[in-house]
Amino acid sequence: MKRRHLIFVTPALLGAPALSWAQAAFPSKPIRYIVPVSAGGGSDMVGRTLTERWGNLLKQPFIVDNQAGGGGVIASQTTARAVPDGYTLMQGYVGTHGTSPATRKLPYDAIKDFTPIGMIGGTPNVLVVNAALPVKNIKEFLAYLKKNPGKVSYGSAGAGSLTHMTMELFKQQVNSFMVHIPYRGVAPAFNDLIGGQTQAMFPGLAAAIPHIRSGRVRPLAITGMQRHPLFKEVPTLDESGFKGFDAQQWYGVVGPAGMPAPIVKLLNETLATVLRAPDMREKLSVEAIEPTVMTPEQFGEYIRADIARWTKLAKERDIHLDN
């Protein structure tokens, strides 16, 4: 990267904490930032948007390293095996540190092999149905399920994905049956939903937005404790009678286990400064992501709770993808 392409801003100008003499040596070289997906997608955009500003703040560039494959397994292994000096970080997400550890055996421990740095943010999931389905809300959808036992199917981005697990959580709470049709990604799942081959889905809001706006699918309810600003007319599942129902496509930053506490503290505080920038919410709204600041301890607890939640559901619904 040519030097003239870097725009450095002092921490003081952005309100970042002053560096102590013990921390001043870090970072003294570029930081590798592993993103567990191919370049060009929404997750990659999140990483590049974040690290451009983060690098400016730390006065060292971040080198984005896209490592797709294995549902994040390759990227996670690479990160877990790296030297824990702060120069290798990874953009973990609900797949690598939530649903996958709950549903399959992995060559890494999502808790013990990583150091939590901080949350980036999350986007809710939304229950959508084919526009031709004669239902306008959750109550009508539940009545339709009751009247058509075994005739309703739902698509997902793949077995064990958040789209799969969220719908299974919904099925468990309503005590109803729908046939699961797994696809290789959310795009083909949407194609069949729009075409009427399936009737419902629980995708992340960002993936659903263009189809909702085109009128090809109808949103019935959204996860989370409050309505989303982009679709204020869509009620939450919580207010629809499913108290505490929550699931979201979240993103955060982790490093290898054993990172020095002063470096973790510096990375967390500067990450928080980037996320609190007035225009960061607008930048991330492209993926319907709400920036969320957490301490390393809070983020670590969030990961543990998410894994526990999906592990409990996987056991109760007998979802074991190693079989």
C-alpha cells in the first residue's frame, strides 16, 4: 500500500484514549484482519469499512485477508494458530462463534482458542412469507399453519445456518411443523421463496430488504426487542407474544487466545471510538447493522451465551450436522 494513500489522524482528534508508554510500541506494523468470506459481500464490506478508519486511528494500516471456506473454519483455524501479539485479528460472526459450534464438531474451540476484542454490531432476522400467501401478520400465519399441517415449507441458507436455527426456534415456540428445505446460500433460498416453491423464511434483514421493498415477499415480524428504523411498521416477535425471542446476524472482532491485556484494551477502546463516529451508523446501515459497543468481557459473555442458546436448541431439535 502506497504511503500517500493512508490518511492518519491522531487519537486525540478522534477522542481515543491516550496511549501509555507501555502501549506506545503497539502497533508498529500493519495488522492482518481476517474476514471469513470472499471479497465483495456484505461481511467483507463491514470489515473494510471498519478497518479503514481503525487503521487511521492506530496509525497503522489493516490488511484485509479474505479466507472463505468451511463456513468460517479455515479463517478461524488460521486465527487461533496465530501469534497472540495483536497483529492478527479476525471478524468473527454468529456462524463461527454461535451456530456452528452448537451444531457440529469443529477443529477449534470458539471460546478457549480466542480472545474477544469487541462487538461491531448486528442486524435482526425477519420472518417473511411469499407475497401470495394469504396472511398479513403473525396471527394469520399461525392460523394458516394450523389449517395446512405438513403443507408449508421454509427455506434456509443451509443446515445449521442462522436462517435455519431461527426458524427452528420459532417452530419450537409455536409447536408447529414446517418442512425445512436447505439451500447453498440465501440467494437461491430467496429465489424459491419468491417462486412459491417454499412459503416462508427467516433471513437476516439486510438480505431481505430488496425483496421486501419490491413487494415479492411480505415481512410479518422481526427479531430483537425494538422495531427496526428501516421498517417501523413491522412488529417485533417480542411484542407479537414471543417474549424474549431474539436472534441476530452479529459481527465482532476476536484474536488468538492469550493476547496481552494492554493490547486488548487499546484495540477495544479504539474500536469503540470508530463505532461511535457520527456517520458510522449510516455506513453500516447498508447491511442494516446497528453499531454496538461492548467491552472485551461483555463480548466474551455474549459469545458464550449465544453458543449456549443455540446448543440447547440443537439438542432439543436433534440438529447434529456431523451425523
